[in-house]
Amino acid sequence: MNRIVVRIAAALMLALAIAALVRPRAVYASDAADAAVVMSDEASNIHNKAWAAGITIAVVAAAGAISMGLVIWKSVEGIARQPEAEGKIRTTMMLGLVFVETAIIYALIMAILIIFVL
């Protein structure tokens, strides 16, 4: 099961990287003679910021969701094997989930900084 999750995550990251590399540029034809005006530097900069923020949030949210699922899966498995250690396992699981969620919140802050500061 773990290999399947890793393969899905790798395929998702590869698809996002390909989408970022081959994304269409905004080109407007002014007449039939194929005269084109490429978007200005400011519009291109805003466009690139949006892509960077979106990819950041998408990758980190996907990785966080997968890791949270794995943490819960393994903790339930551990509680099923050793019910007397339920309290310690649950405490450790909650601490791990808090750390994962903190990483996701940091990524959200970075995306906001990409959009508004850079």
C-alpha cells in the first residue's frame, strides 16, 4: 500500500511540474497576419506569482494529507496490536498531526508572501 501512495504522489508532482513548464502564454493576435502582443512584464509577473502560490499550496496540501493518513493508519494499527499502549500512541499521533498541520500552515503563509510581497 505504501508503494502505491508514493507512486501517486510522484505522479501528481510530475504532472504539476509538466503543467508549470508547458502552460500557455497569453498571446493576443491583433490581425490575421499573425501579429501578436505578448503580455506585459507586470502581467507576466502576476501570472507567475499565481502559478507559484497555487503549486506551493497544492503540493504541500497533498503531501500533508497523505502523511496525515499514514500517521493515523499506523497509529490505529499500533493500538490494535497493543491496546494497553493506547494513551501513549494517541498522544504521539496527535503531536505528529500537529507538526504536519504546522508545515501546511507555513506553506500557506509562504504562498501569501509570494502573492503580496514578492
